[in-house]
Amino acid sequence: MLTQKISKKRRAYITVMRTLMLISALATAALVLFLVIYVFAKGLPNITWELLSTKPSYLQNRIGILPDILNTVYIVLATLLIVIPLGVGAAIYLTEYASNKKVVGIIEYAAETLSGIPSIIYGLVGMLFFCQFLNMKTSLLAGALTLVIMNLPTVMRTTQESLKTVPQSYREGAFGLGAGKWRVIRTVVLPGCVDGVITGCILSVGRILGESAALLFTAGFAHALNGVIEGLTSPGATLTVALYVYAKEQGEFGVSFSIAAILMILTILINLSATLVSRYFNKRRKL
């Protein structure tokens, strides 16, 4: 009799918990779906070829986001060119070379602390160090270097976890064949975890695209149309900064929602790319 009561209570508890978890999952999915539909409904009708292919002209009363698109591309490329070698190199050293566990623990703790610092603090430090101390002034390069510090923990930790998934037997087999340490890492370890490395880099691109607070302090919000070299050494607004400027400073909510829709599309494409890359390399491993 007692066993039946306990089993009934347990079944009721399991049913309640399943219901609560289902409600939570549906609420999360509904919020995401509502946000996507709302932004697309407000932004997509305002996206025109003139908006995407021209620069702003106050004399002609024209708004264009081409400089903002190019500035976003410049800052993404500059950040990735610096953060990928640093992050991947640091992860390889900590996982494959470092023998002092205390030092490894301190570095990993520092990386986790960096990933939890608010972006506005990065912007303040970047402005004081890169823009003023190093005399870079307000420029895309200063913003890119600030984003390097912000994204370094993400690239490093994802690469570390990917390196740990490579079986130790692969390394031992390569060492048994007479390969050196670096050759083992280059020909055995890295090819075995390249999917995790690429996924981490793709996800870091999403964070770069979505950053605005740090760039307001370091990159500025100019809408000038420049080439790559001149653009990196000049102030410029990325898409997220332009969204803030048009919405908060100028009250152009139609343009703001169009930029938001573009950023939403880019975010979806980035997440889809990360998923496809992971599936592609998983299929290659099974083959």
C-alpha cells in the first residue's frame, strides 16, 4: 500500500516536472519566434537597393548604410586575423605543451573572467589604452583590437575543448612512428578537431557582429565610405552602432529596423553555418 502511494506521488511529480519543462521550452521558442517575426515585419519592407548601395547624404536627404556594411566587414576581418592565431595558439600551448597545472589553471581562470566582463568596460579600457595611450585615436583598428580581447576567451576555450576530444591513442600512435611534437599536433591533432575550431571562430563572428557598446568608445560612429586601409585607420560605424545612432539620435526607426533585420539574417546564417560545418566534419569522421 505504501509502495503504491509512493509510486503515485512519484508519477505525479514526474508529470508536473515534464509539464513545467514543456511550458518553459515552448515559452522560449515563442519568444524567439515573436522577436524574429516582429523584426522582419518591421524591417524587411524598408530594405531597398538604394539603402544598401549608397552612403548617407544630408544634402539630398538620403540615408544609405553601405559605409556601415563595409565597416562591419573590415572590423570582422581585422578581428579574426588577430584573434584566431592568438586564441588557437594559446589553446594548443595550454593543452599540448604546458606541464604546470597551476599556471594552466590561472590562465583558464583569467580567460573565464575576461569572458564575463561587461562589454562597456572593454570599450572604456580600449578607448583609454588603444585610442589615447597608443595614439590610435578613434578608429576601426582600435575597435578591432578591443574586440580581439573580448573574443579571445571564446576562441581559446572552444579550441581547448576541441583539442581534448582527440583521443590520446592518436598522439601515442604518431609518437610511436617517430613523429615530433609539432608534427603530431599539425597532422594528427588539429585535423581531428578542426570542426570545433571552425565552429568557435564562426560563433565569435556572431559576437563581433552584435557588439556595439565597446565600439561606440573605440570605433566611433562616422558614416564615411573608405577603402580597407583608410577605413581601418579612420572612425566608422558598424551596423550595430548605426542602428543605435539612427534609432536613438535621429529617430529613424524604419532604417533601424531594416538594419536589425539584416543583423538577424546574418545571425541566423552564422548559426546555420556553424551547424552545417559540425555536421560535415562529423560525416567525414564516420567515413
